[in-house]
Amino acid sequence: MRLAKKIIRIHFEAVNYRSEVWVNDEAVGAHEGGYTGFELQIDDLLIEGENFIAVRIITPLITRDVVIDGLGRDDMPHWRGAITGGIWQPVSLMATGTVYVDDTFVTTDINTGKVTIASTFQNQGLKIQSTRVEWTITEFNENTPIASSLVKLSLNPDIAGIGIHALNDGDWVLGAGLIDNFRNPKKPYYAIKKVFADRYIAIRPSDQNVYAGRSVQILLTSVNDGDILSGTLLLRVKANDGQTLLDVNEKMIIPNGIIDLGAYDINTERVEGRCHIYLSF
């Protein structure tokens, strides 16, 4: 079987209203809600050759016996969803390796211009997997990159995740943690909650635009909602021509709370154009 070692999921963009899914006469799962997407992992139920997938859909008319604006369940069935129930958005099958992108969610703040990108990843293997996550944001309808990052992760089986947050123009924030795999409720809730504590380091230059001959500072701030962290801070700043402007390699302890880690001066006397910052802990 060509897909024998793949993780196979069936993804529904939206089904109105309650849906129940079977694969080869085995119940896979159910979902309730006419506008939210959902997906189910089905690779362990597939067989070599022909497979049978069945979806049972219950419309809102049957699932809700309430009065709205004086109208009961049987007064206006066409308005209450008796006719409009069903699969009304695309359905797809996805085959991936044991490590895959589970979801990406983008939020914005119109008042500050802040954009937050949160992506979660799943590892369905039996051991910790080392993987590389690379993301790039480009101009609309163009290939011009405006932000990018490259992160190396070690993902635990069944529970894994990373949040990447792009803030205002002067900020870059990287965060990582564990995210509960909602498909497996057997995981110890409190253990996962403890590990899921937010931890990240923010970088902010003291000035966005620096004139020749003036210095600039790189300011580091840590936000740690979990236990004390011990590790090595690696911070490197390079100019467009490859010149190294700052190279920091320090062992440090990050306590709980919001802590200023330090300020590092950069001499920009002979530097033109953009600078690139690399950070890891």
C-alpha cells in the first residue's frame, strides 16, 4: 500500500450541522457546528484496496427544539435549516509524515498594528523527532519577503507545538511549548498544563532607523510563566555584507516573570542597509 506509513486525515471545511463519520463500518468521530472545520485521523482504519467512508448529517431542525422570534421547530423548516443542512464546504484527504502542521491561526490588533501568528505541530511517531520550522511573510501578490524565521524543534510524540509571534516592526518574538492533542484525551491534563507555560524572549532595537556614526542597542526581555530556565543565550547581529556586528554567547538563568536580560551596543559607523538578528536559547 503506497500510503501505508503515512498519517492520513479527512478534513471537512464545514458541515451543517451535526456530522458523524464512519470508515469501513467503524465509527471515527463526530462534530457539531455548521461553520467550523474539523478533521479526523483515519489511517489505522484503512485497508489496502477499496475503502468506504460514510458521513451521517443531522440538520439543525432536528437537533434544536427551541422557539426563535415566536417560531417553533416545525413552523418554517426551510428557514431553520431543514433544507440547507449538509456538507457545504470542501472535503479533502491529507497524507503526511509523522510530523505535520496541525493548524495556523493569525490575529491582528488594529490599534497597535500587531500581528500574531500561532502554528501548532503534531508528532504522531513513537519517539522524539528533530525538525526544522521555516516561515516567511511576503508582500501581498508579491514574492518580496518582509519577515522570516528559522527554528529547530524537538517534538515529543502525540503532544507538540510552537507559537511564532510577529509583533510591531521593531519586535521579533519566538515562543515554544507543548499543546494538548485534542484527539487523545488520555493525556494527564495537569502535566500538560504545567509544561504548556508560556516562555519567550523578545528583541527590540532602541531605534528603528539609525544614522551613520551613531550606536544602537539591542534590548532583550524574557517572559517566563513557568519554572526557572537554565541555558545558553546565543545572539548574533550581521550586516547585509556579512559583517558580524555583535556575537553573544552567554550562559544564564531566566527566572519566572518578566525580566530585562540586558542591552547590547552596536556600532553602526561603517554599516549601511538592514541588519539581521539571530537569537536562540
